[in-house]
Amino acid sequence: MSDSDPHIHVEARVGRGDAATRTMMAATFGLAGDLPSVVTTGCGLRVPYAMASARPDRVTCLACRAHARREHLRLAEEVERLSRMPGSTITPAQGRLAADRHRGLAQGFSDTES
């Protein structure tokens, strides 16, 4: 971890949001775990949690942007594929909506104006 790194990164585990999981657990069970103080990023660094974002307009590390783009495209394909499987708990239409959201996020990470 470098104190001189000015970039905003993205967590390596794109789409698995620990903060979202924490919110769901708090809403369901009234329990709230602590957020990590340090996270591993898409570019392989370990940075303070406050120096990571899931929002494309905030991430300034180019390697993290590329990682997030790849991961969102992968998640889009996966959710579409799983939604078409027999016994899926989501419909193909719901799968397409989720996949479109991931593709939109991937597009946001591919824009390099940040």
C-alpha cells in the first residue's frame, strides 16, 4: 500500500459489493459488520477502502478501469446465461435487464475521460 498513490481504484471483486452485502444483512437481521479498512484492487494494489469506488466517474486508475470493464462484461454474460437455465429464479427478461445494467457500467469504465 502506497501513501503517495493519488488514484481512485476499483475493488478486485467487482459486482460482489461488500457494502451492498452489509446493507442487506443489516436490513434483514439487524446486524452490521465492519467494512474493511483496506481492499485489494483490480490493478493488484491494496489501498484504503476510502480510495476505492464502484462508480465509473470516480475511478482514475486506468488498470482498475480496464479490470472493472472486463468484470462487468463477464457478469453480464453470466447473468444472461443463468437466467435462461431451467429452474432459474429470475426470468430471461430480468436477466436481460441486469445484463444491460452491467454492460452500461462496462461502457462507463471504458470511457477514459476520468
